[in-house]
Amino acid sequence: MTIQTATFGAGCFWCLEAAMNQLNGVAQALSGYMGGKESFPTYQMVCTGNSGHAEVVQLQFEDNIVSFEQLCLIFFSLHDPTQLNRQGNDIGSQYRSVVFYHNDEQLQLVRGVMAELERNKVFPQRIVTEICPAEPFYVAEEHHQGYFSQHPQQGYCQGIVAPKMARFKQQYAAMLKK
């Protein structure tokens, strides 16, 4: 068993973190920030769009149970990777679609997954997901960790996260923790 790290940005981190933490083989998924110019950014700094950071989720996963390629496919299924610097009503570079790769193998795998999605025309428009080398990861404030599970009645959670999670659970039922 090898523990690996993966980092994905798919708009607001609440949904991606909630989904990834339910996958068998994911030891931990943390909401945070990556890809900007500020050291130790805060949510308020990132929300301005001026820090350069994206809202991301960083995973620690067991590659003998869930592969990086599988995680990439799940990542692409959980958001619209054809929207530049936005996801729905969340607009700004902090909500960009991005994969921060941690080694050359991850770089090649994510390129391959994207090429296959494009070849098969899975999305009606061109994928605009950025592929960037991993940078320092800054864990988001504690109240952002497990946000959906702690606040399922919050408006954003009910309207945006809950429907995505319902589709996710149905599509990936065989891969979820028991």
C-alpha cells in the first residue's frame, strides 16, 4: 500500500471535499487553497480573487484501492470543466477547474484522462481545466472542513451540494466507504 497525494480544484471546495471523503481508499480530503501568491491565505483573501489561489481539496489516498486515474474521472464528473474561472454562480479565478499534479505520473495520467474525455466528447464544449505543478497547500479554516456534513440545511448546501452528492452516491455507490 502506498499513500499518495492528489489536489483538485472544482469550484467551491465544499462539494468536492464531501464527495472525496466518502470514497473507499481516500484516507483524508481537506479543503484548502493552492496556486496563489500569498503565504497563508485566508478565505477572505481568496474570495477577493486577488490572491491567485484556487479553492482546492487535497487528498491522501491509497493507490492500491483507488487510483489517481479514477480520482480524475470522479473529479471531472463532479463539476463542469468547460467553465473558465467559475462554477455556476461562483465566479472568479478562485473557482477555476484545476489539477495540481504531484509527480510526472500524475501529469501524464491527467493529460490522458482529459484527452480521452475530449476524444469521446463527454462535454459539449472544450475542457478548460488547468494542469499545474503542485505548490504549497494551505489548509482552509476549520469551519470549512466537513462543511456539507455539518450544515446540510444551509441554503448553498441544499441547492447546490446536496443534488451533486445524490448523483455522486448513485454513480459511485460501489466505490464508497461502507
